[in-house]
Amino acid sequence: MKREMLRIEGLHKRFGSLIVLNDVSFNIYEGEFVCVLGPSGCGKTTILRIIAQLISFDEGRIFVLGRDINSNEEDGYLDDLSVVFQEPRLLYWRKVEENVKLALELKRGVVGDRDGATVREALSLVGLSDFADAFPHELSGGMKQRVALARALVTEPSILLMDEPLTGLDLRTREELQDEILRIWKEKSMTAIFVTHDPLEAIYMGDRIIVLSDRPTMVRDTLKVPLNRPRNRHDRRMKELESCIRELFVLPDYGCLEPDGIS
Ligand SMILES: Nc1ncnc2c1ncn2[C@@H]1O[C@H](COP(=O)(O)OP(=O)(O)OP(=O)(O)O)[C@@H](O)[C@H]1O
Ligand SMILES: [Mg+2]
């Protein structure tokens, strides 16, 4: 039986009169790469912000590594978890390495001598060793997102949350970074939650796909991707699976994806 890293039970969230999340539940297990797929505005970012304790929720329970995050006694769990946002959110006046170091400063308050090596290792992991001294404005969009990834990785989280981190990048950069993220996930044995609104991206990246409905949002289905890794983008089954997922948004039944057997 795999260890449960994250459990979300009956999550409800509204902003004023707008009901965004309407009973969202799912589990994520150790070492999985899970994609959360849903239409724009359905509340994907809201879910990640709630998990990262950046915003509150109205009803439901969330357990990270078995710990109830509503309980006041459970302060430390954020150490286990890092977030990469939709936009890189770099501090323009700090060099690349200092942007990455920021995550350590926020975590511990002070940064010691050894942390220079930790930061360099994170930059090397994302292929940016030569740009430690650059400022954000000297980087391309893809490189900025690599810095954001290094900043999330430098604290060595066991759970990495990614909120459409590749949106807005050109196709080639996007595909390159998809592969880098998969490589790092594997190398670091992390549990990854990757939000996207692109079914093909979810099929390429995910062990499982949690498909969300339109707002007010529920889990429409949870599906296992029946393809071995490494996956081939030109595999015709990718396209077939994409059609199946697209149909999920309009039809009650699906025929060609395996329903998830875990949760
Ligand atoms: N702080 C807020 N105050 C009021 N409404 C909000 C707030 N944050 C999000 N919303 C609303 O909640 C809904 C879900 O927003 P969210 O950003 O979670 O969607 P999303 O699925 O991430 O969309 P996208 O794919 O475009 O990023 C939207 O209708 C949005 O307008
Ligand atoms: Mg979003």
C-alpha cells in the first residue's frame, strides 16, 4: 500500500457569492506525478493556494502526510511542500542565485555558508549554473521559469505543486521543460501535482489525471494514463486519449481510459 501524501476531503470554497469549489475530494500517493486538469476559471489555482495555506477554505479537510492542516498544532508541514506559480514571480533586483536563496531565507530566517552549495546544486539541476549572477531581466521566459523551479526545489520538498508553470512559453521551450520537470521529479523521488488546462500536456506528464468540472467545481473523474515512460509525443495513443478526455467534459461516460484504481 502506497503512502498517502495528500488527502483532500469535501473541499468547498466561495469568493463572496461566487461558489468556486463545490465538494472537491482526491488523494495523492507517494512518488506519483498527478495532473490536475480543468477549464480556465474552474479553481485550479484556488486549490493549490489552499493546499499551500496561502488562502483559507470554507469546508472540508486537507491532510498533508497524514497531518490535518487545519489543526493549529501542525505548523511545520509547509517544509514538505513547495509551489511553482503560473508566473515566475522573481525579485528583479536580486540575482538569480539570490532569488533561489530567498526560499531558504524564508524557510529558516538565516542562510549559512553551506547554503551557497545548496543553491548552486538547485541551479545545476535546472541547467542554469552559468546564470547564477544574472538578473531576471537578462533571462528568457523559459529561463525565468527554471529559476522559479530551482527556488521551489532548493528546500528539498517531498511534494512539489506546479500551477501551469509552462503557460505562455513557446512550444519547444515548453516541451524541453516538460522533460526537465519529469527528469527532476524522478531524480528527486518527489510527489508532483501539476496543474494544466491542456489535456495533451496532462497525458504526457501524468501518472494520473484528476479532471475537474466547470464551476462550481467538482472532480469529474480521476484517470490513470495507460502509457509507459518515457512517453513518445508522437504516439497515436496520445491523440486518442486526448479525444477521450475532451469528451469527458461533455459526455457522462468514457470508453478508452482506465478509471483510476487507487482512490
Ligand atoms: N481572491 C479572489 N477573489 C475573488 N474571486 C477570486 C479570487 N481568486 C479567484 N477568484 C475567482 O475564482 C475562480 C477560480 O479562479 P482560479 O484562479 O482558481 O481559476 P483557474 O482554474 O486557476 O483558472 P486559469 O486556468 O485561468 O488559471 C475565478 O472565477 C476567479 O475569478
Ligand atoms: Mg490558474
